[in-house]
Amino acid sequence: MKLLQDLLYRVPLEATVGSLKIPVNALAFDSRKVEQGGVFIALKGTLVNGHDFLDAAIAKGAVALVVEQLPTTPNPNVVWVQTSDTHQALGLMAANYYDNPAAQLQLVGVTGTNGKTSVASLLFALLKKCGYTTGLISTIAIEYGTVRETSSHTTPDPLSLNKHLKAMLAAGVTHCFMEVSSHGIAQGRIAGLQFAGGIFTNLTHDHLDYHGSFSNYRDVKKQFFDALPKASFALTNKDDKNGLFMLQNTAAKKHTYALKNYADFSTQILESQFQGMLLKIQDAEVWTPLVGGFNAYNLLAVYACTQLLGLEHLETLQQLSTLTTIDGRFQTFESPEKVIVIVDYAHTPDALKNVLQTINAIRTKNENLITVIGCGGNRDVEKRPLMGNIAVQLSDKVIFTSDNPRDENPRAIIKAMLAGVAPEDHKKTLKVTDRKEAITVAHHMSKPQDVILIAGKGHEAYQLIKGERIPFDDFQIAKTIFSNKA
């Protein structure tokens, strides 16, 4: 039981009605989850406005309501708190409610368009190998101790987030690595968290359906670094044109990493094949089973972060070489017919281009590269023709198919992707709406030594179609099909 005034610490207040010295026992931003004696924080969402459910929250037993606009005649039986941004208020109140667990951890946030999951997951795995008790909050899972929960959001809501951080402390966790999404920043989900460091991977075309423009998307990412405290570190990819922009106004200690430019931390790819790469990191050669330039960046970011956290140089390099592929990130297998199959989460133009360029740099060109790809429905429509063009330009054959169409017609999404394909390249394409059938067609088209890329869904074990979450795992389905069991 805590006093409302204590939960409001650092929340900028515009007006209050009633005493703030009342005890409260829970927080909720969903009126259906309000508990007797709790506080309801009314959020304005894209589809639902929490201010429409104030009476429902009171009926459920709320003793206080946090709002952006006070009603004309506030109910005198509850306490009213007005603030300009209830999303930020929820983050701050959640941190206060759970006794600010982030401040007691070495919490490192990873943001950028591509690479967030890989960098956070690889850091989690590496520190575990070095003997640390670590936590992970990622697109794939929330993991610490004996807990492993599948994630529903890249960055969880503030109540779930702080609850897990509190539980991590109880489990003895010292370091936690979490993905920080642009949605999470914009919606105040990380408000109130104290970060020991932040990592920027890259910035490319994505989420413009939500942010409206690339500059808005970029500026939201920058807010994360702007808010870092002086005692923390800010590590950025200097090869990305927005890398140094992220550091402009941060109070944190600034550090850079790069493959192409002079930076505090650097690496070179000495050798690359489908089985792995030989890297030169800070004058030391390291073999890794991970593949591709994008993974060289990811591993360099991981190495740099460990050094900023104070880990020993040689032990870090030794453990770095033992790290393996993250589920759905350039995840490969070879079929009985000697066809190489690659499943990758690439769902942005830049990520798709990176994966296809990596494959083309390794293969001999005597084999075919067949790409199976779609785009998600109810999401950024501008990237569809871009991805269609990239897929066709960098593949021998492309099978356009469904990928989480949600409420849209998958045929319409495929048509939008084909709009980016030049007329003379249409002969390289096929349209197979059913995703399993598309993978089966790729199998039938392939011959020994060919490479099949199945892109867009990666680790996801479902398809989102008309409000239904239908089980579908690219990797497992492909293994079955390419093992001649389908």
C-alpha cells in the first residue's frame, strides 16, 4: 500500500481535486482491470480513449483518476489528478509503484530499426556465459532466471515492464538488456526508467504509418538518447547517417562503433561463408557462426557494450565466438537435396537488402536464389513497392505471398509490392497467396545448391488473419517441406 502523492513523484501536475495523501493498492490503465482501492490512468490511444471509461473505473473501485482533462463536474467521491501527458505519467507512476527497479540494475536499452533483437539477445547470452545473472526484454521473449514469457510487444507497457524488472531484482539479476521501440518511446513506456546505457543500431524506413514521417520517426528515437543521464553511456553506429545525430543532445558518455569509418570500436570481415565469418575486432581475430555484414555490426555493438560495462577483453572475445543465431535471424538449414534454406525476420527494405546482399556475396552465382516474401497488413504501405523492387533486383526468382495480412486482402498487398517491380522483371515473379503453398512451390522449384530465403516473419509462430492468430512457424514448416514430408 502506497500513498498517491508518492506515486506521483516527478509527474508534472496541472491540477488536483481531493487529497493526494490517500493510500492506493494498484495501478491500471484498462478500466476493466481496475482494483478496489486502485488508481486508473486514462490514456488516449489510437483506437480507444481511456477518458471514455472514467465512470466504469469508478464503478470498479478506483479511488483516484489520472486524466489529461478534468470533467466539468468531477465526482467528489474520488481524487482527480490532471497532467498534460498521461502516458508519461503512467511510466513514472509504474516505476514509483515498483520502487524504481531499473535504478538498481545495469539496464541497457537497444534502439534502431534493425538489429535490436539480435543485439539485446546476444548481450543477454554473452553475459550469462561470463557468469552474470542477466535479464532480457525483447520482441521474442522476456527472460530471466526460470522465467521465459513470449512477448506481445517489443517494449512492454510500463506496469508489465516495471513488474518484470522488480522480479529480476528478486531473482538476483544484475544486468538487463531490453529493446526500446519507437512506439515504446512515443507512448511513454520507458518513462521513469534509469538506463545505464543506450545503443543505436541504425535507422531505415519503417513505422511511418504510426509516426507520419521519417523525421518524426528519427526524432522519437533521439528522445531516448536525449533522456540518458550523465552517468550512463550512449553507443552509436557511426556508419549510419543518423548515428551521430542521436548523440547531439545527450548528457551520457558518447562512444561510436563502425565497420567503414574511424570509431572507438571497429571490426573488419576477413572471411565470410554460409557457415560463419572471421572477424577482426580491435586487432583480434574471432570466428563466429553468425553470417553477414549486419551481424558484424551486431557483434561489434555487443563487444563495445561489454567493454563499456567493464567486462574483460579476452574473455568477451572468447565467449563472442560461441554465440549462435537468434531464432528467425538468418536461421539456416540444409535440406537432404543440398538446398540451403534461410529464414529471416527482414520486414523492412533495408533489412531485406542486407540479407539478400549477404547471400549474394557468399554464393557462387551458379545456383538460384529464390525469395519468398510478403508484407504485413494494416502497416506502413510505403515500404511495399520498395521491398518488391529490392526482392526482384537481388533474387533470381521471387514468390510474393501473404505475411500477417491482418484486416487487408493479401492479394491487394501483393499487388502493392508488385507496383515496385519493373515490367521486364515480372517474369521473375510468382504470386502464391497461401504462405505454406508458397514455401512448397519454392521447394519444387529448387535444385541442389540453390538458396531459398523465406523473409518477413522470422521467429513469429503465427499468422494474423482477420483478427485470428493462426499457428504458423516459417522455420518448422520449411524444415518439414524440405525434408520431403509435406
